[in-house]
Amino acid sequence: MFFRRRRRDPDDPQAQAWRELADALELTRLDDAAEEELRAELAVDTGRVARLHALRREGQPELLVFEHVRPHPGHRRGEERRARVLLRSDEDVAEPAWRAFPAGHPLLASLQASRSGGHLIETGDAAFDGAVGVVARDPEPAAARMTGPVRTALLQLLADDLPEATVTCGGRHLAWRAHAQLDPPCDRLDRVASRLLAAWAALAASRR
């Protein structure tokens, strides 16, 4: 059920930043039940889903913007919060699943792949492969989805003007997850949302 929660902590800069983001993107705040349902859907093993906002428009996937909150590993009573932007549709967006991240040292990219039992994809585009690492358990079909428009969209989603992040795709979801907590304002999430929609459109075209 959709509803606007009572505004709390008016002097909290994080809360104010999220209210401004919701106004800018015309998002609606969802309730606790929706947060718990999303947590279960995403199989979030630790922590919780918080500040869940949604935008639903006919003919487009559902846009969800929220935070994954979990205990901070280095602080007994602290929390770490990671912003996520998620597109969700009624139909599968990608088979097989894959994830993309800013490419660093080749050894680190290989470790990313082996950690999940996947393989690092080579698209044949040297500039892209040097900037973005893409890992999938089934590399050949995933590589076939890395068309020119998809590669361009991923480069934009992982560009330096956005927070460092990982992009994951599989099933009904295409998602962007920040690697570190975002300080207010959260205006860069506007750009994330628009670029994620562009990536979605490019992936949809690659299936035709």
C-alpha cells in the first residue's frame, strides 16, 4: 500500500535529502510491509530495506530507490547504508544473470569472478573491457547481450560522475548498488535512475 509517512527528524540532512530526491523524481514512499517484501525478494541475508520509494508508470518497469542498511562490520552499534536503484518488470529482463563493476587490476577482476563461480567476459571492445568488468556464470549468452548500446549504457552507469557502484542484471531486475554511503544531497541518484532506464531499453533491444 502506498502512503506518505509522517515526516520525522526535520533537521536530519539524510532525511531531507531523500525527501528532495522523492520530490524531484515524483517518487512515493512505501510502507514497512513493502520494504520487508522487497528484502525477501532480493534475498537480503543481513540488514533491512529502508527509505523505499517507488515510481510506477504505464509501459515502463517499476523504479525503486532505497537503502540497504546492515550492521557496520567495524562498529558494534554502527550501521552502513548503501543506496540502491532498481528497475523491476513483470517479465525477465536478462538470461543469464550478470554483474558489472569498474575494472581495476586484472587479478582483482578474476577474484570477483571466482568468488561467485562466474567467468569474466571479454566483449571484444578493448576500451570497454579495460573500463568495465562483467562477470557471468554462463559467459557466452551474457557476452551476446553486451551490444554497443548496452556497453555505452554501462559505461555511463559506472562513470566517474556517479558514486562507485556495481550493476547487476538477472530475472526481473536491473539494479545499481553504491559501494559506499552517499552523503547528502542525493541528487546524483537522479542521474542513476535515468541511466538505468537507458540501460534497460538497450537490454530490451538486444533481445529482439
